[in-house]
Amino acid sequence: MKKILIPLFALGAAFAVQPALASDGEALFKSKPCVACHTVDNKMVGPSLKEIAAKNADVDGAVETLALHIKEGSAGIWGPIPMPPNVVTEEEATTLAQWILSLN
């Protein structure tokens, strides 16, 4: 009986973790000040995340560039309002960039 239950438990745990990994970027986005200026679908102070994803689709190095802009801020890319730097780790910035780009 134990020989059957242990693999089944491991398989169940693997499937339970999968949705959590997919939503890491969204949860991180909602926990940071990003939501003050950005939404997923509509322009607010800054462009929508889907606009950012579309503009950067198929661009080499987009994850790294976007992660850098998230961490250090940017100016002049989407208009006159600069984006301030965000207090995020390199890993968080990369997670956010990957998630944003997946919205395309």
C-alpha cells in the first residue's frame, strides 16, 4: 500500500505546485508598487502590461532589458513620464519581466 501512496502523493504535490509557479509573477506584481501606475489591460499612468509585452515580443534580450527597467527605472520609452526605480531583487525583476512578456 505504501508503495502506491508515496508516488501518488508526490504526483499530487507536483500538480499542486504548478499553478503556484504560473501565478508567481502576477502575485509579485500585485505585491509591489507597480499597480499604482500599471494594469494588465489598460493604460493608466504607464502603459498596460499587455502593451509592454506586445512591444517587446520577439525582441532579443527583452527579459533582461525589462528587468533592468523594472529595477532601475526608465525614462522616455513610453512618453514624458519617467518610471522610478523599484525596490526589487534581481530575481524579482526577472520574474516580473518574464510574467509581463508572457501576457503577449
